[in-house]
Amino acid sequence: MMIKASDEPGLKRKSNKDGSFRWYWEARSDLAKRGYRPSSVRLHYPDTPDGNLQRAARCRMLWAEMLAWESGGGAFARRGYDGTIRSLCNLFQTDEYSPYKKAKWNSQRLYDQSIKIIVSTVGDRVVRGRIGPDFQRWHSKWGEPKAKGKPARLTRAKHAIDTLRRVISFGVTQGFDDCVKVDVILGKLRFDTPAPRSEKLTREQVEAVRGKAHELGLHSIALATVLQFELAFRQKDVIGEWEPCEEATGGIVHNGTRWVNGLTWSHVDANMILRKAPVKTKRHGIEVEHDLKLYPMLIEELARIPTGRRVGPMILSEATGEPYKHRTFTQTWRRVAKAAGIPSHVKNMDARAGAISEAYDSGADETSVMKLAGHRNRQTSARYNRGSLEQTSRVAMIRQAKQKPNKP
């Protein structure tokens, strides 16, 4: 069956270097110059009679959408969505019902960074017709080293593809039919991800950091590290974080940001019981409780602080008298850790993994470890467990005991 050129408006054939060719649909050049998008669409159909019919039908549909855009005075329908990834990303960031609007400020910042990568590389691509190889190719591109000889940027690629998944999923909720199929395809794909961290901060290393911090006059670093390790807190649960604020009233405010979520002396009652909801579960009301009297190293650190100074944030920078900024704390901690002989691959964040691993090493049951970490399920806690010789040896002894024959 012959297909007339009039039945395939906008169809173009382009040659590959190996002599093969590929099919594209292209918009009228005058409308493309006026801003119509997509101006070009790759057509993935087999060169079979059925494939030719599907390709022709797609061309007619794309051509009709282009003419509808022209007749509408060059305006896109459906609340600013023109079928491109760029417009969908913009809608994701601006729509009042988008999950972007409900995300925390630091999550929004991460979305923004990834969307910048997505839009600058594939923003003009249309959502319709995207298939697995497209996303696999994009993921590989996003993960390429920044320069020759540098390591692959798998974390960058992971954040970008995760953000793209959320953007496409949002498009599904908006009723965009072209997003539905792509959402299913993305759900079937698996991508290379960065290897999980295997490092942990040990009790001996905590003692080394603690001692060196006091030697350098950085007593806040000692207390913060002990709090993180003994109570399995995240860094931000101890030192807090600075979130953007529109009004410079109330709380501790600096350069348009307000300090939130850190430990304060009000979290500790008269019986030395500390109660605090971790940052990641704060919205859901999960609160952890710790009897500080059971932690000798922590009691020693707290004893250094006069009763009269036990007001407001627990951790204050010696340099500013205010809570640390994240980068400043990390850099200061690294300086102390280096002086204490801690390997550079062991980071402050590994204090939490060290605490959870030590709990497992000590034989604590999974539910208790989950409570210590403030997790909702055991699987999450298990991810922080850096399996150690103590744990495997305990299992070996249990197995050997089962194999011993009963004595008469």
C-alpha cells in the first residue's frame, strides 16, 4: 500500500554515517521561528507496512496540533504545557498543586539543580514518544565525568533521573496522556547508582576527634560529634539548618535565613531525658527519647557547659557565637578530624552509621535499633548497619552451638 506525501505532512528522512537513515517530523519553519515547539520529533517506527501507517498517522496528528497552535494565535493550550520536557518542568516548579510546592526548601533546591541539568540538555525534547533507550542515553550523559580523568558523576545522574521521574509523574496527575506511557516506561527502567557508603565512625575515632577538638579550643565540635554518635542523630538534628525566610522576625535570623531543627537545651528535661523528633520524620510526629545519664562520654561533655549557658541552641560556633552553617561545620569538623588522624574518606555523617552499627554489634534487637535511629521500619535502620566481625562471629558461634551433639 502506497502512502502519499500529503498523508505524511512534515516527514523528513535523514541519513546516518553507516548508510542507514532515520525518520523525523519537522514543523513548518515559519512557525518554528515564531516559537512553536516541538519543532522536531524523532519517529521510532519500523519500516514495515504497519509501521509506515503508524508513522503517517503520527505525522498527521503532530501537523494538526501545530495548525491548532497557529490558529490559536501562537498560544499553547493546557496551562502552559506544550508537550516539551522544558514546559513540563516549568509547570512542576510553578503549579500550586505540584509536589514541588509542598517539598522542603532544601528539597526544592535539589529539584532546581536537577531541572537545570535536564532543561539545558533535553528541555526541547517532547515527552510523547520517548522510549527506554532515550532515558538510558540521557542518564549516561548526565553521569559523564566533568573532565577527562575525573570520576563518573553517578550521584548527579541519579538526582536528575529521579527528578525527571517526579516531573513525568506530576504530568500524569495533570491528565497529560503523553506522560502516562512514559511514566510506565520509566517505572520499568533501572539505572546505575552510586555505591552505598560503607564507612562508619568508630568509638575510638570519636574519642580522638573529641580530644583534638578540645585541644584546639573547638569544644562545640566535640559535643556535636558525641551527640551524633551516642544518640545516632543526623548532623542537621544536632546543629540545625538555616532555611530561607521572608520575614526577619522571631527566632535566630541571619541574612534572610532562620535557624531551625537543631538541638536546644529545651529538648532536655530536669531528669536529663532528651526528646526530639528527627528532621526527616518531624512532620509525622515520630519522637525519639534518650536518657542522657546512660552515656558517660556525653555527660562529661555536658558538664563542661555552665548551667547559666544552657539556653537556646546546644551547639554554637566559637567563632560567631551563633549556630553553625552546614558548610562551616563540615569544614571545621574535617580540620579537627585530620588533626586527629581520621582518614579523609570517613566523614562526619558516618557518626550515625557508627552508632547504629555499634548497636547491632552489641546484640541489640532490630526494634530497639529502629527506635534508637528514629526510623519507621527495620529495613531503613539495616541500611546503616556496616556489618562487622562482631556480628558475623556471633552468628558463627550460634551455628556451631547448634551443631554440637548432645552429651549423654
